[in-house]
Amino acid sequence: MSRTTSQSAQNSLNATVMIVDDQMTSRLILETITKSIASNIEVRSFDNAETALELARQQPPNLVLADVKMPHMDGIEFTRQLRSLPNCHDIPIVIITIYDDRTTLYKALDAGATDFLRKPVDHYECKVRCRNLLAMNKQQLIIRNRASSLESQVHLATEAIHTREKETLYRLARAGEFRENISGRRLLRMGQFSVIIARALGLPEDECRILEFAAPMHDIGKIGIPDAILKKPDRLTTEEFEVMKNHTTIGYEILKDSPSPYLQMGAIIALNHHEKYDGHGYPNGLKGEDIPLVARIAAVADVFDALISKRSYKDAWPRDDAYSFIKIARGAHLDPACVDAFVENYSAIADCCDEFENLSIPSVAEFSGNY
């Protein structure tokens, strides 16, 4: 390295050095040496460890030089306490000692010392060691800052991926409702109903967040049902209803085997949301707790939301009538625990209804025109 390059590197240190020694002469010598390392070195000198620790707690230095033998608190205990402070775990600490016994050196190393200097201090050796330790500390800070920046970038990228995944899930769920000309409002609302019930039942928050986006995919299988049946304004015949039932298995086949937790839960809900608690549902006639809990939750949310929504074959029910129907269906169609959670949190359900009444959601026509 050339003299010019070396000088430039030294001047770029821009560091703070802490000196802790009860002897004034020793402090002055160390101050002179460390200030000669670079023009932008700030030196903070202390005659006792307690005051030095207090300042280090507020403003961590880049390098510490501490005498091993001091009254009240020696250099080894000072090192141990300094290492326990936030942001002081990686600071280079040089212990200065007149001793040459290994016991003292081992104790200092165990406490967290980085290096040693013996008195009387050799000026050149001290300067070079301190300069190298400061350079190492600077590189550690650069690496730590880069790691923190990278972590932040990864977090933002992950959030962006999750946002895009959720948007994709919403659009996928819309596909199941698109041909029935049902507003996207219903999908979002039904997801919120499911979350309210799930939280009341004590499901972990991460499962609740997945359920919010998985529940609206319950009818994705309807994209495989013929228009003549799906859009029929009258009551379906027995044969037509058998075809309609297939939307549960179609939805399951579409969503299954995905690594996405949203699609995994969506597949479970799509297959089982028409199972009934008394065993008279479809497609598999499951009964009671044999029906997956997320499907039992989604069933309550789906029934209530379907009742208060207008369809080609029916008008929207008043909320109070739909609420009464949910209570009547307790233990037969719907899981009693899920119904109880719905009833106990009905004020939140009603607030959710009001919120979505005033929420602007793109219509099917708008979606088809813009995407």
C-alpha cells in the first residue's frame, strides 16, 4: 500500500476511542498515541470504570483501552460489564497490564477482552494494534449495516410477494363467482366473517390470516358448473343439484397439492364447506368434528353471507332473519361452537356488514374491462 493510500485509509476511520485508566500519566500517553492514528479520532478518557460504563451505555465507542488494575472496579470486571451492554458485544477491548501471568490473561479473555498490551506501552506497537482493531471494527459495522439493509430489503420483497399472492388469491376467488355476477364485496366480507369466528374460537393468528384469504375460495369449483345450472333462476332439479354438488370436488382438485398455505387451506374449505354437522351434507357426508374446523367456520360465514346477498333466484334476506336462521341451524347444519362464536361476536359481524356496504369494490364488469 502506498503512503498516500495508507494515509487516506487512516483518515477514513472516523472513530471514538475510550481510555479507562486511573493513572493520569498512562491516560495522557494513550491519548497521544491514539490521536496520532488519524485526524478524525475522538478520544474519551476516564479515570474510573463506572463513569466509562455509563457513557458507553449511551454512546458505544469503537475501541476501548482499559487498565487491568483499577480501584473499585478492575479492568476485567469492566470488560465483563461492558460486553453485557447493548451494542457493545463486538467492540474491540484492549487490556493493558503490567502482569505477565497467564491467569490474569485468561480471566481477561473469558471476560471478553480482544487483545493485550503490556506496560510500559510501546508507542509503535500500540498505534498499529489500535489502528488495525479500529479498521476491523469499521469493517464489522459496514457488514452489519449491509446485513441490516439486506434484511430490510428481504422483508420488503417478502411483503411484496405476499401482497401479490393475496391479490392473486382474490382474483382466483373472483373467478368462482364471476359467472354468477356476484360482487367482490361478498368475497372480502365472507373472509372477514370467517376471521371473526376463528379468533373467537382461539385459532392462532397466523391461521386466522390465512383463513381470511382461503375462505373466499370456497366456491372456486363453480367455474366447472354449466351456465344453465349455475345461472338458473328457478329451483334446481334433483339431477341439476347433483351436478352443482360437483363444485366442491372441482374446487378441491384445482387447489390441492399446492405448497401455498393459502391454497392448501382453500382446498380443504372448497371440499368441505357444504358438509353438515349432522352428517347430511356433501360430498362425503362427514359428521361433527370429522369436518375440518376451518370448513366448519367457513360454512357459518358462507351461509350468513349468502342469505344477506341478492342472487338471481332470491332477494337478500334482512340481517335479523339471517341471524335467526344461523341460530336455528346450530347443531344440525352448522357446528354449535362456530355458531356460538358467531352469536357472541355478532356486533362485530354487523359492523363488518356496515363497513362493506360503504366499501367501493370493482364490479365484475369493471374487472372484465380493466384486466
